[in-house]
Amino acid sequence: MQTSLFKIGDKTLTSRLFLGTGKFGSNFEMEEAILASQSELVTVALKRIDLETETDAILTHLKHPGIHLLPNTSGARNAKEAIFAAQLVREALETNWLKLEIHPDPKYLMPDAIETLKATEELAKLGFIVLPYIHADPVLCKHLENAGTAAVMPLGSPIGSNKGLKTIDFLEIIIEQSNVPVIIDAGIGAPSDAAKAMEIGADAVLVNTAIAVAGNPRLMAEAFKEAVIAGRKAFEAKIAIQQNHAVASSPLTSFLYD
Amino acid sequence: MKTFKSVFGQYDWDSIQSKIYQTSSKEVERSLAKTKRNLDDFLALISPAAQPYLEQMALECHELTKKRFGKTIHMYAPLYLSNECQNICTYCGFSLDNKIKRKTLSDAEIKLETQALKEAGFDHVLLVTGEANYTVNINYFLNAIAQIKEQFSIISAEVQPLSTEEYERLHQAGVYSILVYQETYHQEVYKKYHTKGKKSNFDFRLETPDRIGTAGIHKMGLGVLLGLEDWRTDSFFNALHIDYLQKKYWQTKYSVSFPRLRPAEGIIEPNFIMDDKDLTQLICAYRLWNEDLEISISTRENEKFRNNIIPIGTTSMSAGSKTNPGGYVVDPQSLEQFEISDERSAKEIAQVIKNSGYEPVWKDWDKSYH
């Protein structure tokens, strides 16, 4: 049985696993992993591709039917740079989809909430389908909704850390409140993290490092694919979460029977 | 603008009702086992299948309310400004076809009524009217608010549905919260009870909370008039409405009230009876679903129920209420909206609250925030 489809912008997607294209040992390894993952949306950094040539090394490996490109602005330090990059890549790749990444700090690549909100507002007006990478900040998510974001991509833990869902309490609040799809991005280190993200009701996850640097990226991509499906199925099957309520002996409701 | 109507349109009364009545105890247990609950869980918890779990629900309701609101009960009192009304609502004492003399308070009378509420200790006043748009309209409200503004930290209003722009003006004038009840979400039944007047427009009322939210009012209160239709199905739609609003107008607080149809002069009997067990179950279901929801218990309820419901989810209570304009001082015999049930004074209710180990809270906001 398939899990339910979901929609971002004008696209209906089957796979709830999005992949990153960085850190792979080779483009061939990357391509193999993406195909094994059955992902339909892969993000590629503008800074990594050569928009001048028709036969960019990365892009050639991503040309498969059913795989959509999600260009990202990794490297942009503020809204202005990100908006400029976005327009450039829209023209070159002929897609108005954009993963908005703005991180002024090159060490931890922490997303800048203020600049991201500014850029989202501007880009949405320019007709982009914006998917911003952000902290797991529920209030920011609501502001982004008002700014016209197509989805939100809160982080599970610091990018590249493989630490899993450290922000789970905030992710749950975001999922509960959101009117746009919630895609957990960054920090997902193991298939069990991805399954957990799906179990709590995330719409999708984006994974890169955990697959790219695995001993066998193709096998790991397959493992993530299955974990995401399993987690989503558990969510749709209405998972029982905890059993911790005891019935105490001083009844509050005895007055109803007097 | 997209409103709740588009969400409401996706649901069908009969299928929700049969889903509620077909809920199994296994589904109830699964919902009880969760720590974060959604509307499906709310549906399960208001079902007949959840009745045997009432004590367990009450205990968790108590714990969750204590965690979020502490052991406090917020105090407020209604101030009926007018019983003029152009609507025919067959359950309401103010109904147009109820041929009894009408009254709208003058400035001097508002002052006298206000003094009585201040002397009783109130700092939160709920202004209530019927719907008489020629006389009791936005200008009347703004004037009344200007009269009482200095004396109350919180002014709430339960008046006829207004436009977004009028709500904005009330917000600027210092109104903290607006209450508007759909009465019933069953469209045909709604038409049957609201036969004449502006209120007979179901959609305009349904979209009112959207206008309140757009206007940036701090808090809004929703509810259904329990007794018009099956309370379970109506309450599901009320929760669906709150769920939609909370996601959209996320800076707004929400409260829910549980008016059970009460006797009044010249009105019909309730079609559906909701007993105390049902009401307790409903209160618990709201709390188990939504930890932040404010839950208000009015003097429609009797002494025994009010005494015992304090530790079960309640966050605010009215006391010593009069439901007629001038009821406190200037015209105690004027036409009332309904007979209250708990006639104890504010002082007595405060003592009851203290005896339960709770603190009655009179002031909970400051004018400087407006």
C-alpha cells in the first residue's frame, strides 16, 4: 500500500524523501544513490554548478525523468545575495523552485532568520516557490507563511552533524500549527531519525550527509527510502505514542453520580 | 479572502455524526494514550464510547489545566447594555416576536451599572447586547466603551457580528476579546431557529471569527448553544473552527463556552438534552485536545456543577450575573435573556473557588498593552 501523496506549490509528490547532492565521493555515486532513493526532488547548490556550460558535470547526472531540481542558495550571506542568486538560477535552470539558504556564518552554517524572512517575502512576490531552511522556530514559521512561503524546512540538529532530531519539541509545535508542508532538513543522521520525523507528522525529510558519506551510499539511500515510507505509514496508521496515564483513586467526577 | 467556509464545506454533518457514534473503545484508548492530540482524537473523546473513561479524562484534564493555567480562576461579569433585537431566534428571550418592553442603557445608567460591578470586585466586564443595528451599533459601543474604559482592565464584547473594520475600531478602543457563538453548525437546523433578521444569514455568522482574527483582536470566544442539535456533532464542528482559526490567526487567544439552553420567557424547549456527565465529558475532551484553550463556566450552570467543575478544566467563571439591561441597579425587572441558575454573589463564588484550593483572579491584563 502506498502512503498518501502530498503537494508543494503546484507539484504533487509521491516520495517524501528529498536528497542533497553535496559531499558524494563522485557524481556517479551521487546518481546511483538518488536513483536508489526514488526521491523526486533533489537540491543542488548554485555555487556547485556551472551555469555557463550546457553539460555541467553535476546536472548531467541529475537528468532523469521524475526527478525535479531544487536549486539552493547555499553560500548566500544575506537576503540581497540570495535574491540575486535565485534569479540567476531560475533563468538558467528554468525552474522557479528554490531552497532558500542564508547563513552568514561559514562554520556552523546557521540559518539567518531575519534575512531569510526578508528574502522569502521578496522571492514569493517574484513568483518563486520558496522552501526556506530555518531554525526550528515556530513563530518564524508563521511569519514565513504570511510572507508566502511554499513550505518550511526547519532543522533537526546542526547541518552535517548527523545528530538526529534534537529540536523535536519545537518541530512538533511547528507541525501542529503549520498551514504549509513541513520538511525536516539538516541533522538527520540515520534512517531511524527519518522514520521518527515522519512518525511525528512531518511531510517530508531532506537528507544529504548521512547518505553521501555512508560506506555504501546506494544502500544507505535505499535504507532511507524504506524508513521514510515506514515512518509515514506509521503516522497514517495512527501510531499509539505513549501509555502513561494511570487512573487515580480520588475521583473528580463522583459528583456526577450523587 | 479564504475563510472558514471553505474548510467547513469539506465536511458533511451526517458523516461526522456517524463517525462519532461509531467510535470504538479501542480508538478512545488510543487517543487517551497520546500526549499530543488532534481533531480525530477530539472526535473520539466526545463519542459515546469515551463515556466509561470519564474519570481518567477528568484527571488528565485537571493535570493539563494546572500545568498551563495554574490553580487560578479568572473572574468576569456580563453587563447587558440592551435587549433590543431585530432577530427572531426561537430560543432567546430577546427574540423580536417576544412582545415585551425593550431597554437600552443610557450613559448615566451605564455608569450606575458599572459602579455596582466595580463594588462587587470585577475588573473584567463582558458587554452584551441583542442585535439592533439602528440604535445599538458601533457608535453606541464606542460610546459605551469610552464610559467604562478607565474602570476595567479587560473589556470583552458579545454583540452582533460586525465588519472587520468595526472590529478594528473596537480593538483600537480597547476591547480585549470578542465572543460570537455559531449556535449550531447544522445549516438547516440553524435556519429553523433563526427565522428572521440579520442573524438568519448562516454564512455571515460563520465567517465572523475570520473578521475578528483579521482585525487583530487579542482573544475570541466560540461556542455552540447546547440543546439545538446533537451536542457531539456540533462540538466537533466548533473544534474544527477553532483548529482552523488557531492556525491562521496564531497571535489570537481562544476560549470556549458551553451555554446549555436555559428557560426564558416565551421560548421553546431544547430539542436535545445534555446532562452533567455529557458536559463534563465535553469539557475534558476540549482540554485533552487543546491545552491552551480557555474554558469559561457561566452562571447558566447550577451551584453543584459549578462547585465541582472548578478543578476540571475551568479557567474562568462569571458570578452574580444579571442577563437583563439594568439588572444590577437601574431596572432589575427588565426583560432578561435567560434565567441564570447559580445566583450566588461574586464574593460567595470567590470563596467557593478559594475553598477548592484555587485563587480567584480579578485582574489579568493591563490597559497599557492596548
